[in-house]
Amino acid sequence: MSIEVRHVTKKFGTFTAVQDVSLQIPTGELVALLGPSGSGKTTLLRIIAGLEVPDSGSILFDGEDATSRSVRERKVGFVFQHYALFRNMTVFENIAFGLRVRPRKRRPTSHEIRDRVDRLLQLVQLEWLADRYPSQLSGGQRQRIALARALAVEPKVLLLDEPFGALDARVRQELRRWLRRLHDNLHITGVFVTHDQEEALEVADQVVVTNHGQIIQVGTPEEVYHRPASPFVYNFLGKVNLFHARVEGGKVYVGGIQMPLPEDAHPDATTAKVYVRPHHFDLHHQPEGKGHFRARVLHINPAGPQVKVELETEWGEAVHAEIPDERYRQLKLEKGDEVYVTLKDEKVFIDASEKPDSNPT
Amino acid sequence: MTSPIIAEPAAKASRTITEPPLVKWMLIAIALAFLALVLLVPLVVVFDQAFEKGIEVYFAAIREPDALSAIRLTLLTAAIVVPLNLIFGLAASWCIAKFDFVGKNILTAIIDLPFAVSPVISGLVFVLLFGARGIFGPWLIAHDFRIIFAFPGIVLATVFVTFPLVARELIPLMQAHGIEEEEAAISLGARGWQTFRRVTLPNIKWALLYGVILCNARAMGEFGAVSVVSGHLRGLTNTMPLHVEILYNEYNSVAAFAVASLLAMLAIVTLIAKRLVEWKTHRPFQAADSIRQEED
């Protein structure tokens, strides 16, 4: 089932949670709503589910207006952030709930319910937990039971609110891949909310980046990561160093590094903000002939495949760089070293759209 | 003087453990002596006095028509008041815990009003409203409907006094539970009633029962407010506590204590029931076991 959000606005008192948002979600896709907390992503998800009523705008399912349909009538599967399992029921009864509350005519027989629940328990690989209570499960298990419960009513749309938010890092990694595989097998439209960019980029077909109740960018993970629409998106999708660079003769300078001025730059711009990811830097003991700036090594963290190096530039700014482990061994880098910093590639993000006087730095 | 000493060991357990044994035993002795003096001795005296002239006199005092009528009136009042306040308490705590609306804080504060007002005052308020010279008095007289010095007045006053007991038990619990489980239930297709019966009620039932027990005990034992509105008409508007007072004022202390012993027994049963419910609430798995869902 496809979902369309048309000019939806939702306010809570004076706070605008969602502001004139429009969005298309094609059938069968898994879409991530990505944004910092308070960006309105959860509210948008709840509006799609029918748990919140928008102040204006409409929600369309398969092209049909569903705005006035109640939660019950929308037939969406909703997985809550804290799972909201029924604490007074066993895992089995939790999953069976959606079937048991159907009107008598559409309610499956006890036998059918048992079969269906057993199959769902197999799907989430937790058959042996059928008789446990939610309080006896781990976070990851609760999450999967919540998912099974939502799937029991065979929804056309699956909505997940911060599905991995309350889990520890390892379980999160595992469940992410599992959710992706599950989605590929089930072919239902899925929307999940997250504030974790890694999660969004790894799991989703489409990433919708939100901030302050508005959609900033929609695209595939590759698009939003490599062609961010704004400094916010660039910032949000990974670790970033910010430089306040000077603009001279149509070029942007960060120390001795020279970069072309972007096309959308303000004609009178004298300064620009340059965003560089830590792994786009390279470090050298000698000048390399291309543009560089000098810096001093303050701290090195060599644990992991990428070695994290804290630097202080010649003009006193802190810079965070990451270089591959081999490169680090090759350089024999040590604390206190003076190094020459160059850029590996041109994938930096330059924002020179501000007027000169609005940015005194 | 004594109550801080009782509170001490619980609040500062780590320190009291290191106290010399003598101090520890002295504190316990003081606490027990205090309990015996204020709680246990009066209870024993009630029964002692009730049976002073033998078991026959005791039962005669209870079986006397006025006493029977007082017992019947008290039971009837409780039978009407408890369900009323059960429904009200559920509705109020449901709407306070699960919804946001204008005036919610005012409603929450008003629920506590009966606790803040002296029962005698609440009785008087009803007299001022419905009494012969009260605001609605002339209208009621014209329609030949008695509230004050009649059964409806007793019910009204008791409802007022026991008003917060159920709601006060439920509100904190329901607020702590939040509304996610209910939202999950409706997103799975459950209707309002199904959500209430299968999700909300099982989560609050022990607290609800606890509130009902307290409400019942208070409804049967209420003196002040009922005393003002009832008019003390023997055999007509005398509840058990009022009947005890009348008998005592007539120097018929055996009969007074006999009826009082019934109320004391009610108190003991209430305490036991309360303990049982508390014990149940702390064993959620067992609680959950007993309410396995069945077909509609």
C-alpha cells in the first residue's frame, strides 16, 4: 500500500511539531524518517498511523483519503518505541490479541489463531518464549515480539517508532539487518523513525531527513550521504569538522587549501562555512606540493580500523581527523608531531550562501 | 514524641544496625508498647465490654429491631455508595491519566476536596442545599421528596466523603502505565470496551480492589457527615455508627459495644483483605496468571 502525506501540519499548543509536510511513500519501500529529537518525525509517524489527528492536511492510503479513518480502520501495524507489550498477557496472547478482538464473524478459530501465532513466533525466531510474560524478556526479544504482534493482523503498512532506540549497540546491529531481511521477505510498506543516521543509511530504501517539523531532504541513502541538500543534512549524517573559511577571487581558502566556490554562493560572500568529514583528511610529515595547512597532534586513539587523531591547526582550531590504520603505522605518528594536513578528495561541503555582513566571523 | 522513634529504624536502617542491642530492643519495646496502648487495648476493650454480660445479651443487643435496621441501612448505603464511587473513580482516573484537557488540574484538585474538608462541614453543606430552609428545600418540599433526614441524604453525604478513595488509588498507577498499551490495543483493532476489559482493567484491578475496600470501610464507618444529615431517627435513618452513639448516650454500654464490635470486625476483615491485595499486587506474574484471556 502506498502512503501519501499532503500538506500536513500539527501543533501542540504553541509548538509546531509538523509544518506543512508532504511526502510520498511508494508501495513496498522501507523508508526512514531521520532527524534529531523534536524534529517532528514521531508525530508524523503517529499521524500516518491515526494516533494523532493533523490540524490540517491529509493522509492518503493507495490514493484514498484516510485522514478521517480511525486507528482501527487504518489497519496499520505499529511498533512502539518502548514496545507497549501487554504486561498482563503471555507472549502468545500478546501476538494473538489482534486476532482475538476481531468481531466474531471475522475472528479466526482458536486453532487458526494458534497456527498463525506459531508461524509468527517462528518468523521472529522466538518460538520457545510463547508462555513467558513481557517482563521476563530481554529488550531485543520484546522488540521482536512487538513486531510479531503488529504483523499478526496482516497490516498493509508497518510503522516503527525508534525500533532500536532502547537496545544496546550489538543487539541493535543484529536487529537492523534482521529487520531489513524481514522487510525484503514480506514486501510491505514500512516507515521507521530514527535519530541514528547509521541506522537510517543502512536499513532504509529512502531516507527522509527532518528538522524543526519540516522535511529537509528525501533521497536514497547514497544520495543524502554524498549529495546533502544543506549543511544540516551534511552535519547530521556523519561526524563533521566545521571551518570558517575566507573567500577570495572566486576561491575558498582553508589555510593553504584552495577550493572552488560553489555555484549557489552569494555573489558578495567573503566568508564561507566548510564542512569536512574526519576521514577526508590525509596527514603528512613533509609538504606534498598540493594545498595544505599545518597542525599539531594533540591526541591519538589507535583502537579500531580507523585511527582517530585530534589536531590543533596553526590558527588554533581543533580538528578531528581519521586515517586508516596502515597509514598511521606508515607515518609513525606521535603526540606532539607537526603535520601537514591535506584533503583526500573534494567531497567537502561548502556553504557560502550567507551575506557577508550576516556572518561576522 | 513517639512516632519519630518508630520512623527512625526504617529511615536510617544502616545506622540503627550499628546501635548497641540494648538501644535497639528499647526502641522496639517503646514502639510495641505504643501500638498496644493506642491500637490493641481499645480493640480488646470493645470486645470485652460487648461480652461483659455474656453472649446472650450480646446477641440480643444485635438482634434488637433498631440495631438490625441500623445494620441494614449501613449495608444498603455501602451497597449503593461503593459502586457509584467505583464507577466515578474509574472514569475520573481514566480521563485524568489518559487524556489531556483544559481544566484537568482543577479536576485533580477537586477530587481531593472531601479529604480536605471536615466531614461535619460536608454534611452541613448538604443541609444548606437540600434542607427545609436550604436552596432547593422549598422545591423538594413541593414535590414531596425528602433528602435531608432521609436515606438519600445519607447516601449523598457518604458518596461525598468517600469520593476520592478509588480515584486516588488509580490515578498514580494509570499515570505510571501511560497510554502506550491502550494505543497498541486500538492499533491492533480493539474497540474501546475491549481495550478497557482486556488491557486497562487487568493492569489496574488490584489497585481498584484496594480502593474499593478502603471506600467500603469508610462508607460503613462514616459518622460526622452522616450524623448531620440523618436526623438520628431510630429504626429509620440510624446507621451503625450513629446507633452506637445513641446507645452509649443512653448508658446502654453493652449494646453500644456489641454493635461497635461489628464495626471493629469489619475493620479487621478490611485490614486482612487489604494485606491480601497488597501481597497480590507485588506478585505480578501470579496476578497475570489468574487472568488468562478467554474467548469473548
